[in-house]
Amino acid sequence: MSLINPFDPNVKLHAGCSCGQHGSEAEHLEAESAALNRRMVENTVMRALFPQDVERRRFLSAVGVSTALAAISEFIPFGALEAFAQDKGPLETKDLKIGFLPITCATPIIFAGAADFYGKEGLNVSLQKTAGWAIVRDKVLAKEFDASHMLSPMPLAISMGAGSTATPMVMPLMENTNGNAITLHVKHKNNRDPKNWKGMKFAIPFDYSMHNFLLRYYLAANGLDPDRDVQLRVMSPPDMVANLRSGNIDGFIVAEPFNQRAVYENVGFIHALTSEIWNNHPCCAFAASEDFVKHNPNTFAALVRSIMRATVFVNKAENRKGVAAMIAPANYLNQPPTVVEQVLTGRFADGLGQVRNEPERIGFDPFPWHSMAIWMLTQMKRWGYIKGNVNYKEIAEKVFLATDARKRMAELDIAAPKSTYSKHQILGKEFDPSKPEAYLKSFAIKA
């Protein structure tokens, strides 16, 4: 099956919006934003009238949601409340610099800018495209960025002083789940068994990354010591495809669209999606320093609302093609639209002659699980990035603002887990966040 060539002059971009019901994508976004605001108000009113979950569900089940809202609207001015909901506390500052890397994990942050979700909150956000994660960290610490797209382990590491000066950070929402892959050079098409990878060279985007931890986990599960049997090189994501082509590395693990770009350029193939290691694993996040949040609480809340609304929009399958077209240009990802579309829709060529259909190749779920933070901390300790006694629960709950995220999601009528902890399956092995040290001791290969 052939893929669409975006440079073909006969291929036209679809007019109108992604759902086909509006004259333009801008009109679609305006309607989506209004609907989210309306649901937030309706949900808040329902919870105020019926504070008990059982009581509220019984009422709605008996009369139906539409009938209930119609009846309540007779004495509750929903229209006025919707307008009031848009009028938040005064912003401490409106002009902001937000960092991001040109990867699909940043889709909610980028899309919130492209669709002017920030502007709807009264913010003037300048999105700063950045080459690498160390630069992101340093610019946030130097206060050159007010907040930034980050790898989800980064705010934990920075807060602990791992790899940098200890600076308290907060992470109010996750940006994406899955969305990464292990890609190998085409010369390794007949070398798919990782047990045979001794001596190979792999690029990772940063030490404090899910990519590093997942690749190490995968290699160790297949009997290889990632510190002795292979070479791991930290490399900026945009540089990985060129280094694969030149033979400087045998493969890499990184966020999209660079795995798909390697396939597009016929220099690599997708060995495994990271969802095959841990489905719905966390990847990137939105984070800021605790100091910034303390001095700019209303501004920070407006940022979170903007990105959370964008997250809801981009997570819908019917919006993915339109989103891909909006974030592909040079000022954002700088990628062929077909590459970005293959990633976001999950229908893609794998470089092995197959067209795969994986709708969950990348997801956008804003909830920052405390249990996921604890897993990251166990891997930092497993591989020697942090040493000594670690208060896993205290660090996870201080940095990952899961409780606050759950409240904000409820306000926007977004389903959120009742607990901030869960057990997780990584390559078939269960992780129980209540027993991190026992989990660490169960591994034969570690630093």
C-alpha cells in the first residue's frame, strides 16, 4: 500500500475543519473551547447541587442528563456562569516564554499556541523551539524560560539535584503517553534479537528520560548490561537520523517523529514501539519551577487550562489529521506532514515492508500518576543516577501534582482516576509502587 506524498501537486489539503461541521479549523476550535467551558460549568453546578456521587448519579439516571440540565437552567443562569468561568483571577504576567523540543510529545503545548488557546486565557505565549534537553533544563534554571516542555523524569531529577543544581520543580500535567520507538539501521533487519546486540551503539535523548530507562530495562530483560555490553550516547533528537544514516550509531530510542522520519528516508526501521514494553507509559510533561508558580499562581493556572484543553482536543482520533497539518510546519516540527500524520493517526510504514495500524501509538493523557513517578525514581536508583535512601512517595507527590490535576480535570468534565497510584506492567513484570525497594532488589542486572 502506498503512502500519500505531501509534495504531490495533485494532493490537496482538506478544506473546512477536521470534523466537517465548521467552515474552518478556527471555527471548530472555537466551538470545542466553548463546549469544554460549558461542560465545566454544568459539571460544577451538578456537583454543587448534588455533592454526593451516589445521589448525583441516581438523579441523572432517573431523569437523564439533558432533562436535568434543562430543568436546572430554569433557575441557574448557565450563560452568565460560563462567562464568569472565563473570568479568572488577574494574571500576574501575560508575556511568557515556553520552551519545547520539536517532537510530537509537545503536541498539546504547540497546538495550544497554533490554535490560540493561550490567547483565550489572556496570555501572550512565545513558544521557544529548543535543540536539546540540557538546554531546556539550563534555560528554565536561568529563568530564560518561564515554564517548559520536559521529559517526565526531568522535574524529579532537577528537584533532587541529579545532574543539576537542586531546584524545586512542579509538574501539573503529563503531555503524552507512548509515542516513542526503538529504531535500528536498515543493515540490522536480520538482527532483531536484542540478545545479539552486544557492542552496538545506541543514541538516547537524555540521561533523565523515559527513553533511557525503557531501553535499559529492555536490554537488561534480554540479558545485556546497558553500561557494559552496549554504548549509550546522549544525542539531540533532531541529530539522530543523520547519525544513523552515517553509521555513527546502530540505532536509537527517541520520541516521534524521528523514528518515522528514519523510515521515510529509508535509513532505518522500527524495531519496537515503546508501548510494546510498557503500554501507556508516561513520556513528556509540562513543568515549571516551584518559585515561578508561587509568584504567578493565576498565570500558571491559565497555562495549565490552555494546555489541558489542547490535550483533550488533540487526543481525539477525529482531530489527529488536522492537528498533524497544523504542527508539521517549520516553526514547529519542521517535518513532512505525512510523517507527522502517520505518527498521530497510528497508521504507518514500519520500514520492514508492512503498514501497521496502531491507534494508540501515541496518546495524550494529562494525568500525572504518582506511581509512574515512583517507577522513574526506582530506575534512577537502579542505574546509579541517585544514591542512598530515597523517600519515593514524598518526592513523587511533591513534584507530580496529581491531586491538583484530578481537580482541574473534574472541572473540565474530563474523566480522571480516583487514585493517584496504580500497579503497572512493564514487559510482563508487575510494578507495585508501594514496594519500590523490593522491586529494585528483584533485578539481576543493575549498576
